[in-house]
Amino acid sequence: MGEATVNVTVNGRAWEAVVEARLTLADFLRETCHLTGTHLGCEHGVCGACSVLIDGAAVRSCLMFAVQADGAEVTTIEGIGAPDGELSSVQAAFRDCHGLQCGFCTPGFVVSVTAFLQDNANPTDREIREALSGNLCRCTGYQGILYAVHQAAGAAGQQEPA
């Protein structure tokens, strides 16, 4: 397959590496950048656990080659909160609303919700469910996640019946 050079900014830090052309972005983030918050669940793009932001858009990093991110700004779960460790509004809402249990799917949800709320600041339950339909959780039953999205959007209590 060969090798290629990839230049990417991850959470504000520039990375340059020679990688195998077939290396996924998820593996690049975990193995080269040592950012293990990006989880690998299904490795088929179904579960959403590997979601990261590429130039602000949520992307499944298991379905993308690292070389495809060349020149891009990548934000992982480690880059969502403030540099001093303060949680983002989405992270705080997941904590406050019990939107997580085992935590395996949480990074993918937080990344996906962060991107979603950039485009929809006051979503309905239906819009939230549709936006997050590509993220799977086996523990929470999703209700806490739904509440967390509303809280993060500043729309808690303004839920539309599903």
C-alpha cells in the first residue's frame, strides 16, 4: 500500500508523521497522538464511539484514513473541554443529567452533540434523536442523553413531545 506523510492539527497541536496509507484516523489518533479517548467499538462506522470533529464536522474516524485528514483541524474528546480541564457545556450536561454509565460511548456522543448544537441551538426531542441515531449506547436507555442535549442547548424543559 505504501506510506504517506500526513500533516494535521489535533486539538491545537500540529502533527507530522509518515504513516501507512491504510492507517485509519482512529488508529493514528490513538497510536501516534496517544489520544485514547477516541474509542473503537464496531470499526464499521455503526456505533459512533470513534466520532471526532474534522474542521468542525462530526466524522467517524474508523472510516477515514489518516492521510484523508491531511491539512485538517481535528478535535477529539480530549480537545472538547478547556485546556485547564474545565468541562465544556456538553460534557457538564452529560455529567449533570446522568447521560452516561459505563462511559465507552460517551466521547462519541459528546463530540456528535457538540457538532449538532453548532447547527441547531434549540433542538426538539425528535431532532436530537435523529441527529444521534448513529451513536449507540448499551447502558443508559438514552433518556439522560436526551436531557443532557437539552441542558447543553439551554433548552431544558422546552422539550417537544416525540
